[in-house]
Amino acid sequence: MIDESMPILLVEDDYNDVLLIKRAFRKADLQPLMSIVSDGDEAISYLLRKGRYADPKRFPIPLLVLLDLKLPRRSGLEVLAWLRKQPELKRLLVVVLTSSQEDSDLDRAYDLGANSYLVKPINFQELVKLVQLIDAYWFKVNQKPQICS
């Protein structure tokens, strides 16, 4: 089960989606240490531990990144491309969590090294189920790579 020892970075610019995702984790009785950033540049600053994200205790390198694609400043695809070029971060688990059902976005995300591509459900109960599946697969079944931090 996801807990505070399994940090998640949520990269999401829609405040309502942030609230729904956090609520879905609570409803699923999952308590990750979840850091939230709202644009692509902020995600990169977080992962580089720059500026306000310099404290690794408050802002640990995540075990999993939940990455929206449609972000201000730098898109999720641009963040993913940057991430996969970073030797110390390239193995980071990245799950694209987006409302885009465009084949071009899906293909590009996998081309750039996404570990998974999930479409945000419209129904809240379906979102809770999706969060439970994320927990079951990524935190219970999946073998996690070593991440340099």
C-alpha cells in the first residue's frame, strides 16, 4: 500500500483535478507523501532540487511521477523528454495521467519513455478505482529501479 515512504510527484495544472486526485487517494485509503507542481518548469525545478525545492527531506525524489500532458510553460511531453535525458533521473517511473485520448499524444509519450499512459476517468468512483490500480501495480507488484538522488 502506498504510504509516506513512497513519494509521488503530481504534475497537474488544473486545481480541480488536483483536488479530485487527492480526494481519490484518501477515498482509497492511501496516504502517499504527495508533492504537487502546476507546470512543466516547476516539475523540472522540483526534480533538480532547485530554488524552493532544495530541501530533499521536504521534497524527496519521487518513486512515481503522475504527469499531465497539457501544462503551462513546458508540456508534459517536454518534461518527459527532458527527464529521460537526465542520467540520475532517467529510470524514474512516469505515469502519464491525462485527459488526452489523442493517438499522437499516446504514441509520443511512449516514444519518449513513459512507463504508462492513463486517461483520467470522468466519474469519481472510476478515479478511485484507477488510484487503487496504480497502488496495486506500481507499489505492490512492480519491481522498482534504483534511482540516484
